[in-house]
Amino acid sequence: MATSPQNPAPEPGPGSLYCPNCAEEVNDPLTCGDCSAVICRRCGTPLESPDELGIG
């Protein structure tokens, strides 16, 4: 029986990340090649998910 390859970690869905510096959602983030941090394409700030913001 063939085994299926392991699936990579799921990528965040579009619009699910927020840049605190630009104060807006980021739909096209970059991933740092050194540390694998997900960063804003415009300013380079590490992105946060909306549930980490403490809003609401």
C-alpha cells in the first residue's frame, strides 16, 4: 500500500493576517528565508493573526 506524502503546514488564508505598522490586513505576505517569520510585503513588520490582536 502506498503512503501519501506528509502535507506541509497549512498556509494562512487570504486576509487572515494583520500588519500592526500599516494598520491593515495583508493578503500577500512574505516569509523570511532565515527565520521563517511571516512579514509584511510593504514594511517588513512581522504579521499577527486577528485573534492575537485582542480586539473585540
